[in-house]
Amino acid sequence: MTNGLPRPVTAVVLVAAGSGERLGYGIPKAAVPLGGEPILLHALRGIVAAGVGSQVCVALPAGDDGLRQLVEDFRLELADGGPLLTTVDGGATRADSVRSALGSLVEGTEAVLVHDAARALTPEYVFHRVVDSLAAGAVAVIPAVPVVDTVKTVVPTTGEDGRMAPEIVTGTAPREELRAVQTPQGFHLPTLLRAHEAALKFDERQTAAVTDDAMLVELLGVPVHVVHGSTQSLKITTPLDLIIAEGLLEGPLGVRWVEG
């Protein structure tokens, strides 16, 4: 039960098939060490600790036996009553990886949380906020935080010699209307399946423009609800992100940092 409402039967899709090129380790991002352990392991522990899914399906780089073994070892460590833990091969794109995982969810699943392994330090309460919203009747929910930077739209320009010149500002977005979107993103499963089926008909330009599952649902004309996320739920993409994550994991006094 969440807030007195019955929870939908929920699965978690953990997307962990990224190459991690920008981190510079030469290995898949999910295998990059964070606090001495792979990023993927931190993400799995967070999901299990939140206790929001009866199944966790991990989309891994195709053919990566090392990460697959890591998931299997973690499964063996789980106490009785833990979620069903499964793996699938990820695809060439994030959407392909999600679709692969959706196709392996067990019968009876009503809702799904799609979570990025790169957001390995997402607090448990963010998962619960998303599930609470689904339990209250929303069919699509995203966690997000206010944007603190000023955001401008720009266009490239070309000099007289045809070479690229400095970009030109075309406008300033109203910051009070902007949110930085995080994961896990929660969906009524049939709605997300319909959104991904529609995406199979996209051309190359449309496919490249889609950056998350919520956008696919938006394109169906379905309202997407927003709950408050967490600054701790940063996405580990660059070496600087990894340094920040290390600092969050082990704070200045050597204790795990928790956002208030």
C-alpha cells in the first residue's frame, strides 16, 4: 500500500547497456567503479532497498558476460522474498534496450518503472513518490527538479567564408517553467507499450529527437505527471559526475551523504 492506496503490480526496468565512452574507462558504464564497486551494483541495491518492484529486469550490453555474472551473483545474495531478477541484451539505442526489457516482463505486470543505472544513487523516497503517483491514478510519472541555471536557446551562424561563427541567442526560456528530468520514470504498462510500438514507425530524425520514455508517452497525447526528484539522483556521465558521486557516496566525514 502507498498512502493508503493499493500498489499496482510493478516491475523495474534498469537500463545498463550504455558504453560509457565519456567516462574514459574503456568499459561499459555499468562496470565503472564507484566507491570500489561497479555502478550497476549500487543501482541494483537502491532498487531492492526501495522495495517497489516484484521484478527487476536489467538491460545489459549484448554479450557482456562479466556484468551478467555480477547480476547473477547479486541475485544469489538476495534474501528470500526479494524481487525476481532477470537480464536481457540491450540494443543499439536506449529505446531498443527498454523495448527488449518490456518484452520479458512477467504476466500480470501492471506498471513499470524505467530507471537508468547511471543514476545509481537515487534515494528510495524518489521511487516511492513515483509509485505513489501511479497508485493514485496517473498513467505516466516523472521525477524532476527545478532548473537553477538560466537557459537560452541558440542557433549556429556561418561567416562569409562559410566557416562556423559564434552561436547567436534566440531567446531565454522561462526558468520557472523548466525542470531537469530524472529517473525512475513510471508508467501504466499498456500505455508505455503503446508508446514504444508507435516509436517503431519513427524516421531517423524523429528517433534521434527522443531522449526519454516520457517523451514517447507525451507524443501519444497522454498527460505526464511530475513529482519532486532529488539532487542526489545525478546521472553519472562524465568524469566530473563520477567525482561528485564519490563525494555523495562517502561524505566529508566518511559517512554516506543523505539529502534532507
